[in-house]
Amino acid sequence: MHKTFYLFLLLFITTFSLRAQNASNAISANNQVRDTAIKRDLIDIAKSLFKIKPKPRIDTGEKRIYFSALPIGANVPGGGRALITSTSAGFYLGNRKTTNISNVTFTPYSNFKSRFGLPLRSNIWLKDNSWNILGDTRFLVYPQYTWGLGSGHNDDKILIDYKYVRFYQSALKRIKPYMYVGLGYNLDYFINAKTSGADLEQFSGYAYGTTAGKNEFSSGVSLNLLYDTRNNSINPLPGCYLNIILRNNPVYLGSKTNWQSLYVDARKYIPLNKKAHQQNVLALWTYAWTGLSSAIPYLNLPSIGWDPYNRSGRGIEQNRYRGKGLIYFESEYRRDITNNGLLGFVVFANATAVTETEKNRFRNIHPAVGSGLRLKFNKSSNTNIAVDYGLSKGYSGFMINLGEAF
């Protein structure tokens, strides 16, 4: 499995303005200010309807906060529907010509019964991009189905009900243009995990983290390497991204077992024309995730949809494929429908492979396809409302987000 993994490595939203937006303050691929006067978004439409006059132009060094909120109803893992509200704050901590936009996102959900979640994520860029500070804190009551390891027990599944606390924080220092290195701390606490029906250990054939009613605690440090030529993670413009995370969870930091994992994420955004005012981009995303030891708790094993931002596997039910190793690839074509950028569309396809329990090798590929519409929410931050529909064997569903999937 590790030979396959290393070979693979070789192959290779946020913003609603508190003030009227200034069209001259959008950021281009090289971090330079470019004119967006010909663009239109929902804020422009609102200003036209309510006859709001724009504010004076602001200096590119002025600090400013943008907010957005998008309440939606959606399916939740384990069945049923919930109210989800995505609220984001975007801001610059330095001159926007030399500093990427930072953002903090809070996405609580509840079905007003037994399921709710409080996830808070942050991506902070300090002045002149000297540091990148990343955070992911969650408290979830999070029932979800599992199909066991590998490609699943045909279509047999059981429901796992548990509470989950996550606390991930990392700080990366720029060592050369676009390249960062740093350390992080990662805590996962799965509380009182119970299944309905079959016993999880018997169902999965896996011995770690599968005892009913027990708590599983993992605490560890990570070594992080980042290369990122993008300037806007909400809707990346042409550029590339590489993130490598090596995580170690020793017993002396509180973990029940000693275990390690490696996560490698690579993305490329290819412009298909030279018109700066019109989006016509091919986006490619791949990641590989593998356990480097045998005693990883079941819920910490690589699983589709459990990438850091839970955006992979559109068209596949979250958690459908789990194994000691996972490889993922997705491509998406993004194109404006209207010349003013208000409406756009995407088409995408992805494929997932996980290691099977026999000989721990990759054997099956699980594809999904889909398409979606884009509505420009804020042209200054290039934030879209994204409505996607994806399908795969035995599953289909809609997804609504602020910002792109990757």
C-alpha cells in the first residue's frame, strides 16, 4: 500500500460588506488590485433596488471587515434535515496588495432534536503574509452511517452515534515566497460512540476504537509544509496549492495508542482564456491520506468527506468509503454564464479509492459526477453561492455552500 501511496505522490464565504463595496478593491491572481466595475453581484442588485449610494473609494491599506450569512435547510448524516447557517467574517491584516484575505467561518446546525454542531474554522494571514495561522474547532453531536472498511460490506451499513470534540491549531512561518513551514496541535475526542444493531468491531473486523460506549482520545503534534500561490481560498484564482501534514499522536500526550498519519493535498487552477473579467478555469484537486501505524482509532481512519474542510466526495455519502489509506482525485470546469459574472456554472467529476482489508491494497475506484450553478454574492471577495448536485452508485444529493468546494 505504501508503494502505491508514494507513487501517487509523484504523479501528481465569506463576505457581505459592512460598508458599500468598492469595485476597485478586488484581488487578482498576482495579489494586485484590479478593476471590477463591469462585474455585478447580489450587493449591486440590492443597492439598485434600495437606491443605496456607494461609499467613496478606500485605500488598499485600509483595514476592513466583511460579513456574510447563508441560512439553508439540508440533510444531516444519519438521516433527517437540519437548519444550517453559515456565517463568515473576512478581513485583511495588512495591505491587500501584499496580504491575503483572512477569514473566520462559523457554521452551526441543528434539527432541534438530537443533532447539532458548532464548527468554527479560521484561516488567518498576518501582515505581508509573514505567517499563516489555521484553526479548526468543533463540538458535534454527529450520528453517521458507516459501511466498514474498504469498499464496504456490499451496501450493508450501521449507524454510529457519538459526540465529537475537535481542536486543531497550527502556525506556519514563511521561509521563502509562497512557502511555509510550521507546527500544529491536533486533538480528537470521540465520546460514547454507540451503534444501532450490529457490533462495530464485528461489523468492521477492526479492533481499535470500536468498543461500544467507550471514549476515544487522540492528542498529537503535526509538522506542516505549505506552498500556496493563491490569495483567496474562497474562490481561488489561477495558481497552485500543496499542503503536507505529518501527524504524530504519542501516548505521553494523552492518546490511547501511538499512531501516525500522513496527509498530502495538491491543487492546480488552470485559466483557459486570458480575459481577466471572465472566469473560465479548469480546477484539479487530489489528496492522499494514509495511516503510518496499525493502531489508529476507527473514526480517525481516512474516510471520504473527512478532509480538513469536509468538501471531498461530492455525490458520495460522507463516510461511505474508509480504509487505512485513501486516494482522491477531482476535476471541475468553472465558467461564467453572464459577462458580468453574476451567474456561472460548473461541471465536476471525482474518484475515490481506499485500501481493502485483504492485503491492505487499493483495488476499486468509486466515481461520482455532478454539476452546479454559481451566483455571485460579493465580487470584491469573489464569493459565490454554490449550488451543486452530485450522484454516484446508490446515492445522489444537493450541496449548498458559500465559496467553492476547493
